[in-house]
Amino acid sequence: MPFTTEQRCLFVVRVVISLAVLGCALFIVVSGSYSETRVEWAAGLVGLVIGYWLR
């Protein structure tokens, strides 16, 4: 059963948003130039995105 155009569009939007959030969060975690509080928030966002896709 093929996907409808609406389902494909929703999937693409979810992937794009996830990649944007993941990219920003990983940059904050890896760069080392941010405060520990921001790094903790960024690590939480990474966990949130991974948890969303593993649900």
C-alpha cells in the first residue's frame, strides 16, 4: 500500500525538524563553548529526538 502525498509530506517535515533540532543540539554539546546548563538542555533535546523516533 503506497503512501499518500499527505503522509509523505508529514514524514518529510518530521525528518527535517528532527535533523534541525539534532544538528543544533549536537553542535552545542560537541563545541564545548557553552555553559553546562545549555549543554544539559541540548543533551535533553538529543534524547527527546531519539526517543521520538524509537517510540
